[in-house]
Amino acid sequence: MMTARQITSETKVDSLSQQIINAYQKNFPLCSRPFLQLAERFNVSEEQIIARISLLQEQQILSRLGPVFNHKQAGASTLAALAVPAERLDEVADMVSQFKQVNHNYAREHQYNLWFVATAANEKMLQQCLTHIHRETGFEPLILPMEQSYHIDLGFEVDFSEAEVNKHEH
Amino acid sequence: MSTNAIAFLNSENPELSIEQQLQLFNAIESGLPLVAQPYLALAEEIGVSEEQVIAMITDWQQQGLIRRFGLVIRHRKLGYVANAMVVWDVEDEQVDAIAEILAEQKVVTLCYRRPRVLPHWPYNLFCMVHGKNRDQVEAQLAQICQHSELKSLSKKLLFSNKAYKQRGGRYQHQLAT
């Protein structure tokens, strides 16, 4: 097992990476050499930019460099929750994570203690997936699709002032 | 069977066929390749030009199919491990007004209306508050709740204590045959 110190030093984010993160969660350039545009802005080389972003990906800080879709236009999606006995939570969570339609899956402190987002090409396939999850886990999902969005996810500014990065995550 | 079952594909597009549009959509879903000319790499995979790829993504962004295009960060990895989903029970005719107040708060990253599922679930307004620890999130929420319209609302904080899976959605669109 690695010590906290090792993990911290491995996932340290330098100031260039911090600047990239806070400047490019939206409006990534759509041009032939996008990384070159970042390089010119931060006064470093294109290779350095690509290396930093690749490192963020290796460290699993970067999920991807690409689009966040509007679920309503791009397909069908819903938030759902299960109420699972505490001693079975990890086991049921793993069953739910196995579904390729499930992208986010979290434990939360509530009687409904497993919360996930399922995404599919259309409403019918989404319902099939939720039915499978119900059947396989034995727990009936609470299905809570988005009806109205009041706040568009534009990324958010990361406060690196106490840059204590990722001590316990999997 | 009509290929227009996938609403965002444009059969009138003179440059990219429906199949090529879908290939591009599926390719960018998992992220750009981290090479000097990422759009060219995608273009070569699909058999179109770099300009066509850039034009298509630009179109999708303008149509609102793409909400944002850039780095998608796992905030937990940067120390934001105390993420609370805050759920509110708001009278239906008040929801829009309350949601506008919440959406203006700097610490609120998402704010959605969802259906109640009675009797199990009475809450109809959801927002996310991210912080580096529980105290910080609770303090931020307490501050938000000083707002006169929010004070008396029934709410609940659902802290997340573990992430089992966190990645972008995969729609897995396929053209019917």
C-alpha cells in the first residue's frame, strides 16, 4: 500500500496545469493546432502543453478533453437512486457500475444511499436498462429525470491555494 | 426505418453523411486524442477533412448539442471530496424563483428540477455544492440559506462519501439497419 505522501507527490499539479484547468474547461480552441494556441497564451511550447494534459489524464484528474453534451438533445438520461442495506452497498454498487449505461455512481448518506446517472441512445433503451438494474439488484430504483435545468455546467474554478491533491480516492 | 431517429443528425448536411456524423459523435464522446492535430486525427479515422470535423463540432456547439467543450475534470482528484447534493421541497409555483436564486450562488454548480416520487421522495429541486471538506460545504450552504426566500424551505444534504464510477455518458448511438 502506498503512503499518503507518495500518492500526493504523484498527483501534484504544477502551476501550468492549474492554469490550463482553470482556463479551458470550456471554449477549447477549434482550430488545426489547438495546443499551440494554449502554448502561445501561456508562453511555453506546444509539446509542454500536450505533455501536461497527458499527465493530467494519466493521473486520472482529467476525465477527457472533449464535449459535455446536452443530455436532452444527445439522447436519454436520468438520475436514479437505490435504497440498499449498508452491508450490501459496495456489492450492489459494483453491480450497478457494471452497466455500460451508468456513467456516474456514488454512495450518499441517506436511506437512498446509491445514486447513479444512466445514459442511453433513447428513452426506450434507458427504461430497459433501469428495468435490468431493478431485476439484477432486487432494488427498485427511484427514477428522477431532469425536468428543467437552471444552471448550465460550465466547469468551475478550482482553488489550488491549498493544493492538497487526492489523498484517498479510487 | 428512418435514420433521423437520432434527432441531432442532419441529413441535409452536404459535407458529412449521417454515418460520418455519427462516427464523429461517437469518437469525441470519449475525448480528443492528445496529439498536435487532434481534429486531423479524427478526420483521418472517419475519412473526411480536418476542416469538416472542426465545422461539425462548431455547429454542434452552436446548436446547443454540446454545452461546453474542454477539459472535463474529476474534481475529487483535486481535493474536492466533499460533494453534497442538496435537495429541496419547494411548492411547484415557487420552483422557478427559488431555482434562480440558487443558480446565482457561486458555490452551486448544477441546479435542476426533478419530479417528486411520493411517498418515498418529496424533493423536487436539486443542486450540487462542491467543497474540500464537509465543514466547508456546510458553511457555504448555511450562508446560502441566510437568503430570506430559502430560510424556511425543507431541505436535505446528501453527502457523497464514495465515488464508484465517474466518467462521461456514452449514448452508444447506432443507426438501425
